[in-house]
Amino acid sequence: MTTDATTKPTTRDECPHMAKLKLDVACVPCQTERYQQAKQHYAKLKTKYGLNDEHTLTAAFEFDYHLITTYRLTECDELLTEIYNACKSMYDDATASASHEPCTNAKTADQILINHMLKQALQRRQRFYTQVLQSFAFLRFKQARFEESNEYFERMQKLVGDHERLLENMGHTYTSIGQVDKAKDCFQRALKVIDAKVAVAADKKANEEEFHIGGILLGLGMCERSLGKNKEALATLEKSYDWYKSKHQNGDNSILAKVGGHLADTLMDVGRLDEAEKHYREAVRIFTATCGEVNPLTSHAIRQLGRFLIHTNCRDEAKKMLLDELERFVKVDAQSLRMRPVIESLHFLVEEYKQSREQKKRQTKSLKQFLNRLLHCCKIAKESFTKVGLCYPIAQLGKMLDDRSISDEKRRQLLLSLEFESIVHFFETCQT
Ligand SMILES: [Zn+2]
């Protein structure tokens, strides 16, 4: 039997247009189609079997995969909240049955086989709980709720122990909350776990290929950079980049853009600006091709390039790029929208607006247009921030900031909200 490109079944990361578009993942329209199919499939099984069912939960996690990879975080949060109890009770039931095995004195081959199958069925049912903890950890990470993300990973670790992928993920959450030493420790432990596994494997070369070294090196490089060790960071990040490059030779994959972005940041720090610019532009190109234009990752890459252009005094290009980007960014899922990057872009644009007004001495048509676009972005962003509970009316903000019992984290968030409100106020008063 032969298989060619047209009969080959596609997996969830493939689509028929990959070769033509030089992609190493499904194209954006196909990603949307897979998301819709997974959504319908899950809804169908939920109606047919209910939530406490292996088929339904398997479909739920397939759906979860498409939600998280396409940054549909609000929908993802709803799904995981819906299935959490079913996963937990399936785990509890399976664990209770596992404690009293049905046939402990199995002697015949048939009895042993039945025991083996029962054990497998139990493990399968237990796994949903580990899976839901992991999915929540990923979701909270993408929602920038890093401390909660870490709690889920720690609960998972109690169930599965030191696993290199888990340690890698925990490392990334520690990095995000500024606990660099803990993060570094996780990445180094992950490398040790891999070394130990490779050492016992018969075919060392083949075995090493299966481990996700690139992600661990990326994490380690980011830690080194935070600790001010740019030279080490550069070497580690280059290794990570080469590792991913060798894994994705068929076409573009967003992971290369991600590593490239961190590499560019480090290159910029050490003054190798031409190389940095190349990586920043390449990251924007890859994210746009693999994740689409309205996507938090694409937005982040454009902002990084914009920041670079401001640094190198290409303000006109930065201005156009950051305003276009802001208009797209405010359209992402409310839970993916970040206040800090919105404010950073706005600060730059306020400055640009003031300068142009100064030069032209009065409101020209193009300046009015510029202002209206900014006001429109602010309006949409404000709606999203209000929806997820990040925005408050000024009067209320003042009272909340006076409250001494609120946490530092909350205080930082309130100050950001205050900053955002004052920028909006600035634009609103410009127009009159
Ligand atoms: Zn496609």
C-alpha cells in the first residue's frame, strides 16, 4: 500500500497547505477549522455520554489543545472549569479501586491478562486528572496568572514526580515571577533527568533525539540573561536556536520565532544591532505566518521590533508599526490582552502625538485621524479590561489605593489601571 500527500491522514498540527506555504504547522485557516470541529465533537459527546465519560473527556482535551494554541483563553477557561470535577472524581474512583485489586492471586494467563487490562484502564482514568492540572497550568500561564500556574504544576509534580518536561515548564513559570534562581535550578534538574535517562538507554543517539533539549536551553539562556550574564546567555540561546532549527527544517514554526526574539534581545544588549534586527524582523514574519495577524504572540513580536526601532531612532517606522499593531492587539481575546504592553505603546504614541501637534501648531486632518485611531483602541481595550476586572473608575481607584490591606500584586495592577485611565483621559481632552 502506498501513501501520498493526498491520502495521508493529517494530524492536528498538519494541513494540506503546509508545503506550499512553507509552514511546519497547520495554516491559520486550517487551525480555525480544527478548532470548530473539535468544539462540535466535544459538544456532541457531552450530550450523548455526559461529562463523566472517557470519550467526552478525551474530546475535551482535544478541544482544549485547539483553544490554547489559538489563544481562545476565555473559552478555554470555561471548558476546564466545566470538566475539572469530572476529571477529579474519575481519578478518585480509579485510585480507590486500585487500592483493592479484584484478583490478587491471578494464576492463569487469562487472569493475568484481565488484571493487566484493568490496571491499564485505571491508569487511563487517573490520567485525566493530571491532564486537567497541566491544562490549567498552561492556561493560567497564558493569562499571566503565573503564581496560580505554578501551583498547578506543583500539584502535578506530586503525582508524576521529576519529569524533564514538567521541570522545564515549572522553570518557565519561575522565570515569569522573577524567581530566577529557582528557575535555573529547574532547568538544570531537567537536564540531569535527561542525562540519567540517556545513560541507561541502549541506543544513546536515538534516545537523545526524543528529549526536548531546545526548550530547556531556551529557559536556561533566559535565566542567564536576567542574571546579567549576556555572553553565556548568547551561547545557550544560540544552541537552543540551532536545536529547533534542526527540528523544523520543513518550514516555519512559531517556536523558532520565540527563541529568535530572545536571541535578538540579547544581541541588542551586547550592541550587535544588525543581527538583532534580522532576528526581530524574522520573528514578526514567522508569527504572522503561523499564528495569524490577530494573535498575542504576533503582537508581542511587533512590539519588540518597534522597541528596537525606537532604540535605533527609526521613529517613523516604529510609529506606523506600533499603531497598526495596537489596533490589532486590542481585538485579541480579552483574557490575552495585557495592560502593560498597551500602556507602553500608548506612551510612545502620546509622545509622537504631542510632537506632531507641536510642529504643526494646530490640529491637522492627519493628526485628528491619528488621535481618533488611538481613542478607538483605548475604547476597545477599556471594554476588555473591564470585562476581566482590570479596569476601575478613577474615583473607585483612589479609594482602593488608600486601602492598606491590599496585596502588592493588586497594588501594581491598580497603578497600571490608573496609568491607563490617565492616558485615556489625555486623549479625550485633546479632542475637545
Ligand atoms: Zn491549511
